[in-house]
Amino acid sequence: MSYEVDFKNVSTIGLESSPNAEALAGLRANEARYFWNKYKVHFVTEPAAEKPELIAYVNAILSERDLHFAAKPLEVSQNIVDGVKWTHVFYEDGLGINVLYTEAEGGKRAVGIKLSDGMEVPAELVGKFKFAHQKSKLAGVIRGSFFVIKGEY
């Protein structure tokens, strides 16, 4: 069942099994606010189990950096706006991954890695990335990093 994320009234719907459900819900709401403010697009998520093709797509891109997360993916979202495909995966441990993939040749293509407020850095990321801190009214402190996608997907 899909869920239109409300960034005014943050809810843990779909994220209840996460030990960081509140912080992860804030992170998800932060993404929803970004899409609404920048593109006037509603941010809708779906259970990851219903969209295995999106998990496979993100996993293929993550394999460029030999990243394979042990945490269970809970929700996914995909939006195509202005020629850019945005794919998000929210994991049970509080991790959020977003893939920005411009469909036109030579456009921006990157993976964003966001850690929910209070979560430990996943073992898969320790020592591989430096994380910048961003304060959010919805999500507390978000730690984030990114890498540029080299392959074609």
C-alpha cells in the first residue's frame, strides 16, 4: 500500500519496525518537504517488498562501491522530475539512500547516503565515507555523504 508522506505531521507509518522509527520518519518527511518545495511533487513511498525491481536497481548502483547493506529495506519511492530519476530506499536501521540519475547524457548522477538522527554508522560505511551534518526541523541532525555514479543504469 502506498503512503503519501506528510511533512507537516510526521508519521512512522511503514517504518514501525525500525529501532529509529521516529528519526527515520523525520528523514523521510525531510525528503518529502524537499520535493514539494522544489518541484511541487508529492512524495509517495511503497513497501520495499512490493517493489523488488527498485531494490535491485539501487543495489546494482551501490555495488559500484562494493556496498551491500545488511539492514532490511522498508520503503521505496521513485519520482521522475525534469528528466531526473530519483529513487529512495529507507532501511530498518535508519539509513536512507537516494539515487539521483539524470537521464540525459552528461547529467548529474550520484548516490546520497543519509543517516537518521542518533543511529550508528552502519558497518558497511565505516571508514569509507566522511559525513557532513545538516540540521533539520523534521529530522534533527542528518549525517550525509554521497558518491558519483560512474556506470550506466
